[in-house]
Amino acid sequence: MARALARMTLGTCLSALVACNESSPPGHTFAAETGADATSSSGAAQDGLVPPYATESTTAAAVCGDGVIDPGEGCDDGNLDAEDGCDASCSPIAAVDWTYTHNGGAGQDDVACGVAIDGEGRVFVVGAEVVQSRDAWIVALAPEGHELWRKTIDSAGLDDAFADVTVDAAGRVFAAGHEELAPGVRSPVIRAFTGEGADLWKFSEAMAAAGASGIDGLALADGALYSTGSEAGDPVRLAIRRHDPASGETAWKTTTAASASHAYAGGIAESGAQMLAAGAAELDGVLHPLLVRVEHDGSLVTTQIDEAHAGAWSDVTPIGGEGEVLVTGRIEPVPGAGFDVAVRRISGRDEPRWAQTIDHVAGFDAGRGVAVGANEAVFVAGAVTSVSGDLEIFGALLSGVGELRWTHVNANRGVGLEDHGAAAAFGPGFVVLAGDEQVPGEGANVWVRRFRAE
């Protein structure tokens, strides 16, 4: 099973998983997991991953709910309310502000793949909705969680989907993915909108051969819009483009197979004076994490494959200074043991600062999106396997040095209902997790949840 999972390709987020959930109560949260459930692949002590609340015992017993953080307590907000971010055992948990869901009406699979937040706290979510065909889908949510506007886009009556979204300082919204021009022929696409949903421009690239080409990640840097995606061919190549944010016009495109059988894209981020794309490279039929660096003029700098581990990077984002980034994805720490959620902080020279690997129960766990907020707070979105063998929506809050603060598992009742977290974004004082949740009779529904970040 593990070898088969290792051979899964990335494509867009839509080609990966549309699935189901578990037996623990909805919104079940695990606080600051330690031991086998939250471990560092390179050792807790040296990587600064000592559990954040591990302290020496004292003679005076701690009193939870007195407003004083005693030794052994991760928090104490002066009450025993289990829903406000600090539970009755004085352990940090996820405090939920609201949850938004969307069923496209056809009773089929509707999914969220990307999320971004503008300066006004509006939440923009992209993905796909199935009606007659699969259509690209975008919604704008108010800070309070209600819909402001929503669009579905069907280019030619075939398969269309958005995989990522970003918002610039001027309030322009950029959504990217693919559009199917003819059966089996997909073109990468970016559409730009105003914050109120008006169309601005569209970029697409006609493909000469059939295949699954598209855009998987977007980033704003150096006054430009950058995209990365997988370009069909033999071999499949990871592509990076620089676009004019005012028109979508491409200044350049750089592609690479990274000296592997195939190379697949995940996400892209600015890293100092360079751009860093994260994805996966196929070696002997197995995917391995891949990092690709280019200059802002498109010159290829380095390609780096983690040949020691099967897995893939799904997303990357800047953190701190000096070109540091965070990557998330899936790693198989021990061959044949299954995949775990992986988070790495990497220097501007691709050197590891710390590593956090989260094994929820067993089987297949994967990080899909990562975001950085105030004080270098880190939020990871993904999917983890439950005790029933189903996949669940997963979120984890970490500190900038890799300490695991809390994890959140949205436990969908019923066996055979697989769900997925796909994207994360920080707003002022909050974080948003987006993905899809299976509902009997409705297929997968778009699922978006906002948490308090403090």
C-alpha cells in the first residue's frame, strides 16, 4: 500500500483526493500531541520541538481556570469553557468562529482547493463544482462567514478547476488552475477579478498535445505574479511563469524535469531574491520531495530531490527573513510504514532549520497547505487517516520554531466518508482552513472553517 501511495502523482489538488471521515465527535481537537502522534524526524531536542508545556512538577497543585498559567498548563483563560481555545484541562484547542459549506446542487463532488484573505478580512475560496461538468468555482466570504459573491466558470463544457488563489495589495484576486479545451487537452489558466467579483483578465496557454497540464500554485513577489504547475509531456515537467498582474501576460516560462523521470508542481513562494517551487520528482516509479529555485528573471538556479524519503511537497510559503521558507507535504519516514504530515523550515540555501512530522494514527497522512501569521505562527492544512481507515480534514497550529500548539480533526461521522483539508490562510487574529467534506447523498461539499489564531 505504501509503495502504491508513493507513486501517486500530484497534478492539481483535484486529482489527488475527494473522500471521507471518522468516529470521534465533530471538531475533535488534540492539544499539543507528543510521542508517536507528533514527532520530529530529526529529534525533538536539537530541533526545538520539545513539547511546549513540558515542565517540572512543583509542590503546589495547578488549578485550571484560575487565570494563572501554572507549570504543566498550556493555557489558563480563567474559565473551564471547552470552546474558547483553552479547554477544561488548560490545554490549547482550536476555537471555531464559523464553518461554511457549499453543495453544488447536483449531489456530486464540490471541493475547495485554495484560500486567500484580503486586507478587509474577506475570505476568497477556489476549487471546483460539479453540475453538468466540473466547473471552476470561486466564492468571496465576509469576515463573518456569509457569502458576498460566487461564480462558476465553464470554458468549453468540459473539465475546469481552480487550484490556488492569492490577493494583492490593490485588492485584485487571482485564481489559477486548468481549463479543458478538448477531451484530454488541458491548458493552464489564471483569471483575475476585482474584490467584488468583476472580471479583469484571463491567461491561458493552448496545449499542443493531450495531457493534464495546469497551475497548482501562485505567489506575488517583486512586483509580479508567479505561477507553478505541471506541464504534460514525456517527461512531465515542473513549470514556473512570471506574469504581469495587470494583464496576465507572461514575461517568461522556465521548465525542468529535475533530472528525474517526471517532475510535478505543488506550490511556489519568494525566497530572498529568488523564487522557490516545491513539488515532487519521480525516481524509479516513486515520488520524492523536490525543490526548484529560479531567479526573478527565470534563470534556473538549483533542483534538489530528497532521495532518502518517498513523498512530495504540496505547498511552500515565506517565513522570517534571509529567504527562509516553510514547506509542507507528505513524507514516508520508514519505507513501508505509511506517510505522515511533514513540515520543514528551510533556509535560503535549502538547509533545514527544523522538521516536524505528524503521524495521526496510521496509514496515509499528508500536509496540503501552509500559511504563516503574526509572530511566525504556522498553520498547516491536510488530511489524516482515522482509526476507521477514512481520511479526515486536518489542521495544526505550530510556532515558528516548530512547537506543536494544537491539532484539529474534523471527524465526519460514518465509515467510508473521506474528507480532505487542502488550504490555509491567516487573517488578522484568525486562520482559515478549507477543503471538502463528504455528505451522504450529496457527494463532497466545499468546507471552510475559521478559527481564532490567538
